[in-house]
Amino acid sequence: MRKGLQSHLNIANHKGRGDKRHDVQIGELALFFSYETCMAFSHPDVGLVVSENCWGTTTGRHLNEIDGGRIAQRVSRGGFEQRLTRLLQEYNLIPREE
């Protein structure tokens, strides 16, 4: 990891029933993971974006912890991935596809 990046990167593991939720903070961008899958993200430019539950009860519990159970506001998995990809590309965290 580059020197200096550590001051902008924070990884939080949520202890509890299973230890499968992890949050990663990179500057103003927060990424929320269940197991190894990004299931939600938050950034001041877009607010909180949460994927629909395509998985199971543990991930469903993680989603509820993040958005308070606002299921109607969750986006389709495809839409979620498009929005996350756009944001990561905009901030040069992943390469743009050509």
C-alpha cells in the first residue's frame, strides 16, 4: 500500500453473528460488503445506494443494518453495479472501459 493512502483507507469488521460484514472507507467513499460482495455504497455526490437482496438471510440482515430495512429504496443488482462502476471510474479507482 502506498504511503499516504493508509490515512484515507479504513476497514471495519463488524463482530457479531458470523463476522461476514466489512465496511471500507476510502476518503468520502464508503463501501459495504457482505462476505466478499459489495452490497451498498455511499458518497456525498450520490448518497446511500443499496442493492436489492439477491443472496440470503445473512446478507439481508447486513442490508437492513445499513439502510434500516428500506427495501423499497433498494436498486436492482444490475443498476447497482452500473452506478458503482461509474462512481469508481469517475474517481479513477478502476479503469474506464473503452
